[in-house]
Amino acid sequence: MVEKTLVDAIRDAMDEEMQRDENVFIVGEDVGQRGGVFRATVGLFDKYGSNRVIDSPLAELSIVGVGIGAALYGLKPVCEIQFADFIFPAFNQIISEATKMVYRSNGEWTVPMVIRAPYGGGIGGGLYHSQSIEAYFTHAPGLKVVVPSTPYDAKGLLKAAIRDPNPVLFLEPKKGYRLIKGEVPEDDYCVPIGPANISQQGTDISLFAYGMMHYYALQSAQKLASEGISVEVIDLRTLIPIDKETILNSVKKTGKALIVHEDNLTGGYGGEIAAIIAEHAFTDLDAPVRRLAGPDVPAVPFSHPMQDWYMINEEKITNAARDLANY
């Protein structure tokens, strides 16, 4: 085992998969000699050349469109969207083409592609470099949506995504790129897409989170433990497909559910988790399902005090969980 940052684990996954399979290639803005704006692809251009690490024009529609075409003919593209905020020009390609190809062809055509996108706020990026876009895409059957929160999962899930025969949207919490560290095996491994992970056992509250919010959730759970509140932390990891079994088993054990995400509250992904709990575990609840999310404003403010007001952090999670425990 070697300690890695989140971004290092992501780079290692791409490197190993490119070495394992010559059909894997990377395409995106500044991914070549520059190594990406977050340095996620640094060194790969020198190792694999310009035919497999391809600098694209500033056109996300084309990045994804090229990826779909290449995937249909047997290649395995890893398409980088420089910031998740820039993905919307490619929305039609993803939703109307990539996600529907297997269905419309009755299984004859598959689209083995990965779309990587750094998402989320907290880095002073302002309106156009801080968005959480997951809820737009979890509504699209045929697309898998993955959000790792540890280096171990980032590497294992990305390798699984590259090997998957269907399109995968791989969202990376960019605030955690170098902040989050953890041990990663040197041997080849994959983390299966689908199952959630119980990252901490507990008996009083089930706390559901993903990405950067999972990082803060663990810190909050440790603080609450010192107050005698036992929090079970569930790292969802995969938003689609949803691991309903793990979600419901946890709620049936604790009787209380807190769902945390960085995106806006209204229409956010947490509403889907809340609906699953309300529909299938209503009689097990000892309190209303609680959601903690970003406020319903158009974007993360650029002003740092306002950014702090917007962002979910350890303190906000701790306060929400404490209130729920005392219900």
C-alpha cells in the first residue's frame, strides 16, 4: 500500500489502463503537454504520445461527440471536461446519444466511454468553476454516475469505469484533489460500480454523503462520537445505479437519516435518497428524513465569505446531525 492523493490515484488509474489496453485514450482540453489544469494527466503525453493523449479544441460537444464515435468502433475514450460547469454544451450528446445507444440498437452497439469532470466548489472558482451538476445526469437511464471520495475508490472505480461497456460519468471532487489522502494498493484492482460503502458503523443516525461531503461527514461523525452520538456514515460512491439495499438496511438499524450534498437543495440528488427511504422504510423511521444541502441560489459566490456561507462543511453537518439525534 502507498499513500496517494486523490488526483494521483486518478492519474495512476488512467496510466495503468492505458498500459493494459491500447484502445484506451484520453481526449480533452490541455490534457497533453500541460497535463491538464489540475495536473491529472501530467506525464501521460510523454509516455503515450499525441495519438493517445489528445489536446482538443475548446468544444465540449466535440470532445464527447468524438468519444462516442470512437467508442462505437471499439476504442475506449476517457473524455475530460475541464470543469463540470462546461459540460452543458455536450448535454445532448450525452443524454440523447451515449445513454440511449444500447437501448435503441437492441444491444447491438455499446458505448464504452468515460467522461471525467472535476466538480464542486470551495476553491474560489466563482460561478463558472464551482457547480455540482450530478442531479442533471442521474435522471438519464443508460448512464452510470460515479463520485469517489477516497484515493482507493477513485482509482478502483475509474479502472472499473474504463472497463465498463457502457458510458460512465465520473465526477471528481476537485477541492479534495490534494486535500484527501489515503492508502492505495500497488497491485491491479477494481472497485465495482454500484455498491455503496459503510465507511463507519453507527447506531443512532445514518449519514449519507458522497465526494467532498463524505470527507466532512467522517470528521463530523468523529466529533459527534465524543458527544455520545453514534453516526453510521455511508459513502454512496455510485449515484446511478443506486445501492438501495445498503441505504435501507442502515436506516432500519438507526431509525434516522441525514442526507448531505453540496448541490442546491431543491431538485438535488438527496431528494431521491429521501424518497427511497420514505417509500420503503417509513415505519422504521424515528424522525423525519433530513436533507442538508447548498442553498437555492444560482451559483457558488466568488466572494470568499459568501462562498463559506454557501458551502457545506463539518460544522454544518455536525449541527444538523446533532439536531436530528435530539429529535
